[in-house]
Amino acid sequence: MSEKVTHTVRLEPVGVELEVEEGEWVLDAAFRQGIALPHGCREGRCSSCKCVVLEGDAEVNGHSTFALPDYERDSGHVLLCRTQAFSDLTVELLNYDEGLLRRSIAVKDFDGVLLGITTLTHDIRLLDVQLSQPMKFWAGQYVELTVPDADVTRSYSMASTQATPDRLQFIIRKYPDGRFSSLLDGSLQPGTEVKIKGPFGSCFRREERTGPMILVGGGSGMSPLWSILNDHILSKEQRPIRFFYGARTRKDLFFLKEFERIAQQLQDFEFIPVLSHATEACGWSGETGFVHTAVERILTAQKLEGEMDAYTCGPPPMIDAVLPVLQRVGVALENTHVDKFTQASATPVELAH
């Protein structure tokens, strides 16, 4: 059996080195060695892991030209999630977070079993999984969840916290004809064996911050935000929190009693649901329209004091609308953390939180 060929990849300007096997994606090698680099979809579609190869022979393929246009590729730009090394490399990181690197967790595989599925709304379910051993992760991160019997893998954000490291919860939205969604109300039953790989993601709670925390989500984007919020509560830290949640109608809302309880626990907390398709018949007296509009209007009026942190999770159209709003209301780009839930693709690992 031939020995594996490995190469050293040096990451500048941080001076971190990792070993990459030929045929292995550089980003996967970093995960394997517990080096947390900025990333998003991990499918070559979002450009979060874009870097520049300064020295060495590398090849990037299987990516979207929207994430990496040909002219950038020709100038040495690569996406680490779709880059293979054929020699030692020196790579310049265009985006890096020293705090993220300090809190790196090695990606590992875990065995698990499904404990149960709870209906939250007509199209959102709460999945409860028991692991064979505890998993360390930061609130807001996600994992790859595989159902071996169904030969399907999806990436889902945890809704749980490190208070239960061997028991994970996921808030999952059903999609018409979705390969995983079709299992939720059917063959996926308590006792079903599952595989977990992770953790992934850089949209996790930054600790010991005193300024306002802004949470903006929609649909199953509640999952990582619910984890972040509850992790904050467990930390006993106090800071102003505004939680905006976009939904279509009143029937798409859930955890309302839980939010009432949280408002009584925290000194300065507001949960602000925003309905885009509210009607007079439903008797809704709260915020209406698009969630990004409510974010801008309310935060502009409130004029919260202190350096704000923002976490926004949900579908791409919502994220694209929210990001410029957050900048206009004063959230610094480096304090804006994003988890964009892309649609499932035809690749083996499909990101469909």
C-alpha cells in the first residue's frame, strides 16, 4: 500500500501551518487539525474562504464562478473548500479572525441515535439526537447530519448548547420533495441511527461582550440563534438583546411562551417577530413587512449605546437585505456574523439548514 503524499500549507499573515494530503480539500485538512478558518457553504459557492496562493502548485475546481470569477482565479485567488495542494503552499488569508483561530475545535465523527421529532409549526420540526459521546462546539455552529439507511446528508445548525454536549437539538424546516424533509414525518423514527460530523461554522457567540447583541433570523434560522441566546443566558452575562424573527404568518411563529419567560430573566431583552403576510383576519398587532425593514426602523429609533454585535441566520435573500441595514445602524463589519442557509445542491453534502 503506497504512502499518502502530504504537503505543508502555511497560512499568512498568521503563520499557522497544516498538513494536507493530495486529493484532500485544504479547508477539510484545516478542520481535521482543529484550525478554524473563515468558511460558509463549504461547496465553493459563497466565497467566505477566498484566499490567494502566494507560492506553490494548487488547483481549484468544482466551484461557482459567482464565488470565484475566472479573472480572480487567473490572479491566484482560490477557495480553500475547493482547493487541492500538489506541492507545499504559502497562502495569504484575505479574511481571518484571530478570536476564531484561538477557539478552534477539531472536526470529528460521532455516532448518534434519534430520540424524537417534535412539531413546532406546520413546516418546522425539532429534531432530538443522543450522541454516543459528548461533542464540544460553540453556540451557533453546525454539523453534518447523516442518516445512513437513507443515504442522505445535510448540514444543520444546533439549537442546543454545551449544557447538553451529548444531546443535540436541531430546528429544521421541511421543504417540498426534500430528500431529508420527506423523512421527518415518515421513516425517521426514534431509534434511527445517525452520524454526526463537526462542528463547523464561524457564526458563534462571542463571549464577554457588553454592547448590544442583535439577532436576526427567519425560518429555521431560529436554530443557531436559539443556541446563541440560551448560551448567553447560561453565561450569566448581561447585555441589551434585540431578537428579530421574520415569518410569513402567525402560524409560522413558535417558542412564544419561551420568549416571554426569557424576557423575564434578562434585564434588557426584546423579541420582535415580523410578519410579511399578516392579515386583519389573524388579529396580528405586531410588526409587519420584511424583517430587515423592521430592524432598521427600530434600531434607528432606539439608538442603543455601545459596540453592537450582530448574528443573522436564514435564507440568502433575507441575509442579503439585512447586511447593509446592519451597517447603516452602526454594526461594524467585523462584529457581524452570518450563517447563510443555501439551498440543497446535488453534491454529497447538501447545506439545507
